[in-house]
Amino acid sequence: MVGVLFSVISCQRTDDSITPPSEQKDNFFNLNVGNKWVYKTYANPDFTDPQSPYTYTGRIDSVSIVGNVTIQGLTFAKERTKIFYSGLNTNGSVIYHYLRVNSKGHLVSYPATDNVQVTETGGTVRHPGKDMSYNYSSEVIEGILLGHLFYKLAADKNILLDDVQYSVSPYEGKFTPLSTQTNLLPKTQEVSYKSGLGKVKDVCHAIYGK
């Protein structure tokens, strides 16, 4: 079982000519129409072992902002994600989401469905921007209660990816297992954005395993 998946930016392109100034999005998250990002996914079977290597899974996510839509009076960027696997002669799957930055500066996401209901305060928070006061907590249940998950913005930090240094704002989710779940480990997930660029790094753990 894969212990941790590590998705990192491979390349990014901004086409400023596509988006008129009147349609410019929040500068932190860079949601301008025409912007594109490419991410590669790596896996590690044991994150507790510093010598355990990350291995490229062959998965490539091509993410782009393909337009703007207005739903129930709110304006969204339409995000398209194409998922490919190296060596497979298929077109891959395509997923759409609606994204916007709410009045608190949070990047929120909705599924791109015909009957989606939206509000100023609704949606799934992908990243709280610069709001250090925001946090999100939930119980982790798989048949029984396993532990708790707590998300909060951490201090800015520098990370090195493919010999390029980025200053990022990491949104960290800490999983704390119940004391009775002795087979589970504390783990920290992470979604990191660089201001003006977009998402740079995404770390996701499996509940079980390392």
C-alpha cells in the first residue's frame, strides 16, 4: 500500500493576453483564463524512513482555467483537470470544478454540475489564502472513529522542487489517531500555493500504512 502521494508542479504557463483586465482574478491564486499547470505524482511506501525514495507513478495532471461562469450571481473560474498516465495510449479522464475566491480570501471549490447550489460562504476550502485564523476540523471515520483531522495555514516556507526554489504558503492537515488505534500513525498532509503562481505542491497520505 502506498503510504504517501506527492504531487508537484512540473511546468506552468500564463497567457496574459487571453484575460481582459476587467476579468482578472485574485492575484494570489492566479485564476486567470488561459493559465495552465502540469503536475507529476510521486509515491513513497514509507514516509517514516528518510532513505525511502519517492518514485514517479507515471501520472500527469494537466490543469487549466478554461473560462469564467456566473452562477446565482457569483463569478467562478472553470477549472479543467486532464489526468494521463505515461505509456498508456488513452485520452485520460477529465474533471471540471468551479473555483472562486470568497470575501475572506479563501479559494473555494464546487463540482461543475448543472444543478450546483452556491453561496458566498459555501464550497470546499482548498486553501485559505493568507487567513491565519481559519481552520477546519473533522472526524475520520471508516466504519468506526479512527481519529481527527485538523487543517490550518502554516508559516510561509521555501521548498526546492526540480532545482527551483519556491516561497509557498502551506495549508497543513494533521491527522491524529485515537490512542486506541495503535496501528495508525500521526500524519501531515499539505497543500502549498505560491502567490501569483498557483498550487506548487500537494501531499496526500493514506490512513493506513506508512
